[in-house]
Amino acid sequence: MFRLKLFLFLSVHCVVILCKRGDVKPEWAKKDIRDFTDADMERLLDQWEEDEEPLEPDELPEHLRPQPSLDFNKIQGSDPEQLLKLTKKGRTLMSFVIVSGNPTREETETITKLWQTSLWNNHIQAERYLVEDNRAIFLFKDGSQAWEAKDYLIEQDRCEEVLIENKPYYGKNSSKGKVEKVDSSRDEL
């Protein structure tokens, strides 16, 4: 009986001693959190993420998502807008929209809100931000939708210009658009 108690006592002490050795922390981990350097924080983050499963591609931040594969055989001979549309699929894209006339900020707010609602009703998700009294940014989470939105916007009476990827598209009542159409028809003759 005495031997059994002695054996259990020694076994428990050995286990406790071995467990304490496993808790030996590196020197940087013994510091107070307020004294951590950037390198210490980076090591802590790496240790934290060590056992985590990798995120799904759609959960990754946009800059870390894999690029969609493009089949250039299907694109050859196609218009450059179609190529841009394919490369912007799943990427955030901003387009600038200018309201024609000399609208007040409230008038621009009302008009662009109506356009945004119409786009949402057509399943084109766009966030709208006013930047000037006659100018707004439409932010598309899926950049390929910007060209569908552009087709809608340039048909609106009060749309002067839509700018996507530094390329202007003029509205149907835009004075610049009418001049551009006249110039292109002269070039054809």
C-alpha cells in the first residue's frame, strides 16, 4: 500500500514537472503587452494564425483573391470594353457620373438616388457618393456591372457623362456627345 501511494505521488509530480516545462515561453512572450515591438506583434499574429484553416477565396480581401482565368481565344477580335468587363469581374470599380444642367446639390442627390434605385431594381449593386454639386461616384463591388449601369445611365435625360476607367461615355442629351457623333459621321464620309 505504501508503495502504491509512493508511486502515485511520484507519478503526479513527474507529470506536473513535465507540464511546466512545456509552458516555457520565449523571451519576447514574457514582456508586458505594452512593451511589444512590431516584430513581437508579428510573431504573435503568426502564432495565432498557425492552426487556422485558410479562408475561402470569396472571404479573402479583394487584393488577395485569385484572378479569374480568362480564355483569350474567345476574346480575340472582341471589343476592348468586353475585355475590360471580364477583367473587372469581382473587383471593385468606381465610375463618375455628371448630371447635366446646373443642378443644386439636392437636385443631384434626388436624380442620382433615382438612378441608383433603378440600378438596384435591375440587380446592379452600386453605392452612390456625391462629390460635387453635379457629380457623383457610383461604386460597384462587381466591376463588370459598371458597363451595364453605363448603358442605362447614358440613356437618361439628365446624364451628361459617365466616366469608367478614364474613358468618357456621353449621355444622349449631352452637348459633347452630339459633337462627338457629328465628328464621327464626318470621318465616315
